[in-house]
Amino acid sequence: MKTATALLTTAMVAISTAAFSGQTTGTVRTVDKKHDAITLTDGKRFTLPEGIEVETLKVGERVTIVYSGKAGRTVVTSIRGAR
């Protein structure tokens, strides 16, 4: 029983710290220049890293955001215009 519990605990830790990646497409609802962040109309908020300038984005613009993350931290890797 202890072995099964240890294996389950190990699996849960591995899953909780696993890296993830994805992309989403949406329309920019707000541009927060002070915090280098944007919010899409679906409510998803993304803080932009150095090298991606929030000033280049406009409210109403449709964008595709590619992101990755680990341990609950999402990092935007690119943003491009979408149709």
C-alpha cells in the first residue's frame, strides 16, 4: 500500500509541475500599458514579456497569442494578428 501511495504522490507532483504550451485567438478588450498586459474579450489576461511591446496592440484588434508555462506561470512567447 505504501508503494502505491508513493507512486501516486510522485505522479501528482510530476503533473502539477509539468510544462504546458498552447495558443489562443481572441479580440483585445483592454491594453494596460502600465503593467504591460492585455485582456481579451473572453476575460483572459496576459502579461507581456520584454521584447513584446504592449503599445503595438490596439483595443478591438484580433490576435493569436502563443504561450508556454510551468508550475502555474504563463509566459507569452509571441503575438500576431489574426483574421
